[in-house]
Amino acid sequence: MIYNAIVFLPLLGAIIAGFFGRVIGERPSEIITTGFLLIAAALSWFVFIQVGFGSETARVPVMRWITSGDLDVAWSLRIDTLTAVMLVVVTTVSSLVHLYSIGYMHEDDSRSRFFAYLSLFTFAMLMLVTADNLLQMFFGWEGVGLASYLLIGFWYHKPSANAAAIKAFVVNRVGDFGFALGIFGVFFFFGSINLDVIFENAPSAKGATMPFLGMQVDVMTTLCLLLFMGAMGKSAQLLLHTWLPDAMEGPTPVSALIHAATMVTAGVFMVARLSPLFEQAPFALQVVTLVGSVTAFFAATVGLVQNDIKRVIAYSTCSQLGYMFAALGVSAYGAGIFHLFTHAFFKALLFLGAGSVIHAMHHEQDMRNMGGLAPKIRITWAMMLIGTLALTGVGIPHLAGFAGFHSKDAIIEGAYMAHLPYDYSFWLLVIAAFMTSFYSWRLVFMTFHGKTRAEPDVYKHAHESPMVMLVPLGVLALGAVLAGVVFQPYFIGDMMTSFWGNAIAHSGGDAVAAATSTAVGDVAQAIGMAGHTAGEAAGHAAGMAGHAAPSAAGVVEHVAPAAGAAGHAAEAAHGAAGAHGGGHHHPPEWVVWSATIAMTAGFAIAYLYYIVAPWLPEATAKAFRPLYLFLLNKWYFDELYDFLFVRPAFWIGRLLWKGGDGAIIDGTIDGTARGVGWTTGRIVRLQSGYVYHYAFAMLIGVALLISYFIFAGGVTK
């Protein structure tokens, strides 16, 4: 009953606000939807504690869904530790966004529609994270796509909002096409799309090949790359990232919801959930690592020069998602999900804080027209400061720090310990950490410090946001401060076995055991796999962990033990890693401090540029103008796609319109119809209605018939 309430309360709120909002009014719609989400959030924390600390994995049947041939799909909710983490993230952030929106959207006349869309968005994401089969996951996957389209284009009277909504929808269709093909392939190969069946048979599929265009391709690699294509679209990874910055056209609370808890985290969750498949496809994991690392670097470079306060944070999201995928690619699933968890708090805090700034500045978003706002909006300034400290990863290695410090540094260390070629992932992530610090502090300095550049009247009337907007900021700030240090032991530390392992031991269905360590603690994690015997699980664990331990890559071990034996298998995997590697491995001290040094350097340069010598940014932009324009125009991806795809599509459309429809269809079919019309238009004139006209026509006809028989008969003779 609890699980049903968590998932379906947002849907109920969306139905009430969407269909009856005009009847009950705007304020009741806000209160009902927000109240339902607050209840769902409270229940999610209860489930998080219950499932994460020793309860059984639950499958809650909802209804029979589809039965067609060999396809038998039931709609049920899959509740395990990974699901519990996502439930907390989604419902907590969404409930705070709902509460914040009561103040932010108070002047809008369509608030009931807005809150209906928010709740629908939340429901779709909850359906995705509780999916027990790939079709149910795809339902939630497309649901968040639809809701994002509605929310990004909420202010549909603005052409830019409509264009941004369409762009998000179309770009995601590209990724979703690959995801759908991956689901089709999984069903074709495994004969099922139920997660338990897939996970049970995944190890036996490793190395299997199939013919394609005269070649033998690896089945698991192909399937995982297709599935990852969907993740690239939803989570805005390089090449399919262009929709995310334009999504800023929606109201600011929408940005917080999309970037922190729902749509962009869907891809990360999907790869983590299907990690038993990806573990059988090493090449696919290498692609995930490469794409994630390059995305983290690319988005950080673009964020350096953006002037719209929301776009800076948007590119930050894109970059942080790259960190998460880099972690998943080296099988450090604990670190990747931990960063997703912590990132939700400080990224929602930054977006809602930016919304508070925009609210104070009468909808001004350009940081070049801000400055000196700290005395005017001190609470918002303090909240944004906490979010920035968390995002940049401020902390002291081996001790403690803000939320991002614990999760992001763990990913960087894991990337180094993976010993990839030239340590490319490690260096890209460290450089991205430096740039993250620079553009984050640039945002703070340009917005809150120095001399104001705002219009005098706007600056004079700048004011703090109401409490209904500040309370969510305070709650999120608490998460940005404490989420890392409090939950680090359970995600990537020495308490991980009890946090994830208990669910393994009792579920008999979902299990992952991991063994190795990062500098912040031993990684031992459970993500979800089913069906091995205890002996197979232990053997597989020992082999994988033995491979992981020498490289100390933080590799998360996927096993799927039978009921009652999973805990023993996890211990075997942990022991095998330690035995093979001669104990736990830790990265060198300079690696541990690398992210902190990069963060400090970024802060120092930002302080120099925007506080000490504010003339430097313009001088640097002039000195490196080609590079500045390259970054300002986002590496010209939009222009490239416009040239490669948009213009040819328009050209083909015009060709089919003018040439196909106009010349061929209108010129032949419609032309023939016009000719018939012209002819009949003149023939009908013979129907005059006068008797003598008809008598005359009959006489002519008789004369013609007589003439025919006379001449025809004469010819015959």
C-alpha cells in the first residue's frame, strides 16, 4: 500500500489539478498537488530506511498488462535499494519544487495546469524507477519525455519556448529510437523483457555473436550500445546534449526538476539498473566511460563563458552527468549513484536559488546585468553559496566536506584506479573539476559581488523571496551540506555491505556484490541481478574481483545468487578481491588531492578575474577571441546540426511539397479533376429546361442515327 501511494499520489494530484483545476481554483490545485508530493516524499524516506537497512526486496503487482504470444508483461513495482534511493531523490526534490512553485508562479494565471504537469512529470519518473520490466521502464521513459515537452513549452505564447520544447522532444526521439531497438533486441535474444529473466541469463550470453551485414557482431555489446543511446538522449550526453540548455525556456522550477531529479537522471538510473548486461559487454562500458568523460569536459568548457545564469547551471548539470557515466563505465556504480544522490540536492538548490535571483531582478537572467546583490538578498546569497561549495567539491581529503566533495572525488579517484589508456578519464575529470570551480564562482561573483551593473530602478526594488520559496532552499542546503558525509559510508564506504548486502541476502532476486576500495572507503554494492546459484555467484565474484583488485578500479561485481546464498557470495567476492590484491589498494596521495587542488585553483582564478581585476575577462576574450567565440557558441554543435540535419530536412520537405504535392499531385490528379470540371461546366449548359431545346436536340439525334444507318448500310453493300 505504501509503494502504491508513493507512485500514484502524484498521478492523482495531476488528474485533480489538470481536469478539475478550473473548477476548484488555482490555490486548491497548488495545495493538493504539493500535499500529495510531501506525503509521497515522507513515505519514500521510510521505504529508503526500511529497504536500505535490512528489509526484503518487494514486488508489488499492479495489474496484468500485455499478453501476446511469448510476451507476457505484468505491471508491477520493483522495490529494492536502488529503487529506494531514486524514490527519495525524485519525491524529495519534486515536493520541494512544488512548494517553491507556489511562490514563484503566484502571478501566473495557469498555475493549475503547471502543477498538473509537475505532478505528471513526477509520476512518469516514479514509473520508470519502479519498473520491473523494460516495457514498463519505456512507459516511464516516454512519460518524462512528454512531460518535459509540456513543461519546457509551458509559456507557449513565446516562440522560443515552443522551439525549445520541440527541440527537446525531437532530440530525445533519436535516443529513444536506439533504446527501443535495444529493448526489441533483448526480447529477441532472451525471449523476455522481465528484468529477473534477463539478469539470470546475461552471464551465459557473454561472447555470443550474431550475423549483421555480413559480419559477426557481439550480441551484448550491440544491445548495450543501443540501450546506452537512449541514455545519451535522456541524460544529455555529448552529441545528444543540445536540447538541455534550451530547456531553460521553461519556468525555473521546471529546470530544477528536470536537472536534479527526473529526466536527466533517467539515463544514469537505466545504465545502473541494467548493469548486469553492461558487465557482460566490456567494450560498451568503455564507450560509456569515454562519452561520460568527454561530456564532463565539453560541458565545463562551455559553462566558462555563458552569461545566462540558468544556462551556466544547465551546462554544469551536463558536466556532472558526465561524471556519473564515467563512474558507471569503470563499474564504480556505487560512486555513480552516490553522485546522482548528492547532485540532486545541490543542483536543485542552485536552480531554485537562481530562480530566487531572477524573481528579485524582475525576470532578468543575464549575469552581466547583475552584481552587488548580496546585501539585497542575503538568504538567497547564502543558499547559492552553499550550493556552489557543494558543486565545486569543497572539503579536506581524508576528513569531510560538502556533498559534492565526497561523491565527485570518489569518481575521480575511481577513474584513476581504472588505469585506462593515458589515464584519459582521470585527467579529463580533473580538468573539468577545475573549470567547474571557475564557472561556479564566476556565477557567484558576477551575481552577488562587486559593483552592480543592474538598472538603477531594478536594483533599487530587488527584494528577498517569500518564505514559501526560501524554505525549500533551506532544506536543500541542508542536503548539500550533509548528504555526502552522512551517506558516504552506505554508498561507497565500509557500511555498504550492510546497506546493500542485506537486501541481497533477503531478496533472492536482486544482487550485486562488489569488492575493492577508493580513497574514501571500500566499495561493496548491490544494484540488482538474479538467478545464479551460490557457487556460480561466488566463482563469478572471485574472478571479477580478482581482475578488479590489481587495478583497484572500484569495479562493482555483478552476481545473481539464489535465495539465501547471496550474502555468502558477496563475502566471497570481497575476500577474493582482498586476497588477490594482497589487501585493499588506495590511490596515490597526489591523486586524492588532485580534485581539491583543481577546485582551489579554479576559485583563485575566478576571484582574480571578477573581484581583483574585473577588466581581465574582457581582455582575455579579446586576446583569445576565436577560442572565446568557439566556447560561447557551444562548439558550434547547433550550427553543425542545422547544416547536417535541419536544412536538408527542410529541403526535402520543400521538394516533396512543391515538387511532389504541387507538381505531381496537383498537376495530374487535381489537374484532371479541373479538366473534368471545365467540361461538365459547359455540358450542363445544355440542360436549359426549354422543351423546344430538347425537341431540337432529339431531331438532331434522329438525323445522325438515320445518316449513320444509311452510310453504314451503303458501305456494307
